Amino acid sequence: MKQRACLFIFVYFAACQPLSSSFPSTLPAPHVLIETMTPSPVPTLTLTASATPTIEELIFPYTIDGLRQHDFQSGDIHIRSTLEENESYTSYLIDYPSDGLTITGAMQIPVGEGPFPVILMNHGFFSRGVYTSGDGTDRASAFLAGHGYITLASDYRSWGDSDIGYSFFYSGLVIDVVNLLNAIPSIPEADPNRIGMWGHSMGGGVTMKVLAVDSRVKAAVLYSPVSADDSDIINRWGVGCFGDIAEGEKLIGCNSSDVIPSDLPRNLQDAYRFAATDANTLKRIAPFYYLENIIAPVQIHYGTEDGRIIGGTPPEWSRKLNQGLIEADKQVQLFQYEGERHSFIGQAWFDFSGRTLRFFDKYVK
């Protein structure tokens, strides 16, 4: 199974940090916002054929409450080809439907009869021009598959060979992951009642939003996660890119985790711009302010040297989420890895993998 670090493209968002870099080794202290909020009740919206919906109406589908009300459209997982076969598991290239899009990904099924528990693997940011299915999750997927777990890694929309679809504040990626969760019963060897989730960097942010909108996940591991507070992400990397995805990733100063096509209605583009700069709206988008929704135990891992270059995630973000979960009276474990950066190597990787396995064995298997 291939093991490689994420390739780093100098834009103001990259959720995977390379193992070495020529960029400056230090940055100013990250701007971390810690606020309290009592989420307001879900607004009652009356969407009509009017050409003048309000900004609140336009943005509601991308909020936590809006995603909880989303009509998820999924189907069966389809095997495209066999990628690898060994004594422990077989790896496949797959696709599945997600709200009218075809999403690709990777799947590993252990040798044996099953039914096996399932871990959904959420990858971090990669430049779409170099990303291939399984990048960012392959090491962990191989390890977990070797210990009796089916692993499923969505490419998300616009990565890999997936169809292109827009996404505000990771919402499209969240929808793709929930639709993959919905497709698990189509795997004969899978136990759809035993599901865990693993997320690296941007994938950690996707994982937290899934946990805030779906209660089926039994346990979640966050590895060098982005902040669960979208305002922290925007303060560090900026708002999404407007226009073509390939061109957007070349720009300095735009957060190409979200690319907003120029052919979207102008009022929707304007609503995104407003939401990305309005503190109150961002609170309705961020899972940090909906931690009361979290049911699954959460395990967080971070390196003390992460975040020193712009592509990394500051340790403050992991500590902030840990404290928030403690204050919300949720089950959480926090592990610090001295001297590690965004992607762990050597003994730190083995320690992280062992803790991850024991955690999933306890709460999922």
C-alpha cells in the first residue's frame, strides 16, 4: 500500500502538510475565536418561487440545522476495479451516487466472512490536479483493514474522478460522506450498525459536521483536524474561491477547499460572501456551536509543531475542540505528539495507529 505525504500547493488553504517544506518555519500566533452561543431554534422558512429570497433563506441549507434537514439522496456502492489483493484485505476503486452526482472513492474489505464493522475515512486537502483515490487515507485504511474493518474513503465531489459539484463551508463534502454512510448496507460483508469515522485535517472538519448532523457514527478519530469553528478556518486561509476550480487553486489568498462556480446565481454567490464574513451566520454553520448534538465518543490527535507553516493546523484548534467537548459533557480523548507536524512519521505514527485501533475496537467493533 502506498505511503506518501500530501503535496503542498501554496494557496491560503491546504489541509495536508508535507513532511518537509521550504516555507518559513514560523507564523504569527493563530487567531482562535472562542465564543459561547445557545443555538437558536431551527427557523421556519417559507421558500416560494419569489426571485428575492433572503440571505438567511439562501444560506440555511449549508448551516448545521439545514444539513440536518437535508433530503439525502444515495444508492448502492459500485465496484469499478480491484486495486490490490493481499492476505489481509482486498482494495477496490468504487463509486456511489450522492444527490445526483457520481462520487468515486476507495474501499478495503478484510479477508473472511464478516459481517465486518466499517470505518469511513475522510481525507484532507489535496490539490485536485494531483489527487488520486485513497490519497491521505491509504496508510490508515490498510492498517484498519488488516485488523478486521471495512474502510471506505470518499473522494468527495470535485476530487478524483468524481463529478464536480459546488460546496459551501464543506457542506457538499458532508453530504457526500453521509450519502456514503447511507450506501453501506449495499456491501454484503458490512455491518451497517457498527460504523466509525476517521478524518485528517480538512477531513476532520468534515467529520465534525457529520457528527453534528447524523447520529449513526459510533466513534470518531480526528487526526490533525482543522478547527470545528469555521471562523478560525476563514481567519487563517480566507474565503472560498470564485470561478473555475483549476484556476482557483493557483490563486494566492483563496481557500480552494470550497470553489464557488461563477455560473451559480449571483444572489447565492453574494449570500456566500456575506455568510463568510458574518460572525453570527458562521456560528450557525460551525459544529463547534452544536456540540450538544454530538453523541459519538471523539478521539483527537495533534502534533506540537503543526501549524508552523500555512498549510498546517494549529494545535490550539485541537485543544479548543477538546475543551468545548468537555464543557458539553461529551466523551473525548486528546493526545499530543511532541515534535510532530501535520502528518506523523516514525514511532508517533505507530502510537497514533495503536490508539486509534483500541478506540475503534472499544466503541465500534
